[in-house]
Amino acid sequence: MTDKADSRPIRVILLDVDDTLLNFDACARKAMEQACQVTGVPWSRSLFDTFQEMNAGFWQQIEAGKLTLRQLWQIRWNRIFARLGIDADGQAFEQAFHGALDTTHETVSGAAQVLKDLTDQGFILYAASNGRQRQQETRLHLAGLDRYLQGIFTSEAAGANKPAAQFYNYVMNKMREPLPDLKPDQVVMIGDSLSADVRGARDAGMHALWFRKDGTDGADCSQLMQLPELVGQLPD
């Protein structure tokens, strides 16, 4: 006889970290302010706005396989400073920024409650992030969200970034250690990146929901508390 839990349409929910569970803009601003204090670079709104614009472009290159995380850390702030005409050591600022970012943990509204609700409904939850393992583990722990997660998968551990097939194959293999009969179509990936989270997961045979807290047109939802209902509506 088949176990009821094993035959349910969705058994596992994968959740992106930045701008899905954690508010990356708030975290980045806090880390940037601390890095400015450490390095003496003047804080300004234009510095933050330029970071947001250029960092988004860098991450698009990462998702396309044209840039690695290590390369990002080498070039990011030097290029931002060059754009703004700021005479400062980008590598030193990156080090200070990264160190501060490691402990930032501002959450997206409703994150803790929705994870509790999904857990109470019997779903198995994991985080899946393009990032460093220790950093994401630390931030989710400080945010109090790791108590709801059975594990945290990162591109550092997988050896590839979302949306690469290697990343999603790694995730499936790790999840099948406790769940040997788990099928890709029993998994849903939820995240803010249309390419990394949605298309990557669907290419791997999983379901996906596009979450955008800014209400981007075409997104499946803009509030985390909508997720339990949306997951329940996914096709068998």
C-alpha cells in the first residue's frame, strides 16, 4: 500500500534565500553602511542605487554562466567605484562588505509564519541559494528560519549556480538520501529569479512559483502568505 504522504502531488518545497526569505536590499544596505564606516568610503544614496543596478547585472551574468562568484567579488566594487568616480580600493571594500553581509538577516515580511504554516501542513522544506554555504547557514540561523528547514543547498556546495542542471541534479540527489523515492514533479521551487529559480527548476522537471515582493507583472505572487494556497493549487 502506498503511503499517503508519498503520493501527494507536492512533498518538498525549495525556497530561494535572498529576496525570497531574506530581504536582500535591506541586508545589502546595512552591510554597505558598515563597510563605509570601516573603509572611510562616504555613504550616499547614489552609491546604494548604483550597487543595486550593477549588482543585478552581475548576477544575470552569473546565472548565464558568464561570471563566477569569485570573479564577482574581484570586480564588483572596483567597477561601481569607477562608475561613480570614487577613488577607493574596491577589493578592500568588498572584503568589508562581505564580512558585514555574513551576519545580516532582515527577513521578507511573513517569512517565519509561512515556513511554520507550510511545515504544519506536512511539507518538507529546504533552502536553495546561489551563494556561500556558511554565509547562508549563518544568516538563516540568525533570522530564526533554519528551524523550519531540513537543509540548505548552495551553489558553493553544488559546484554550479542556478539555473544549471548540475545544481538541480545535486539538490535532487541530496534530497533522495532521506527520500529515496522522491520524484522531481513532487518538488516545487519558489524564488525571485525567473531564470535561476523558475526556468531552472522547470527544466529539471520540478514545479516552480515566481515570487516577487515588488509585485512585478507576471509573477505568481508578491506576498509569502499566498504560498500555501498556491502550492495547493499546483497540478498533479
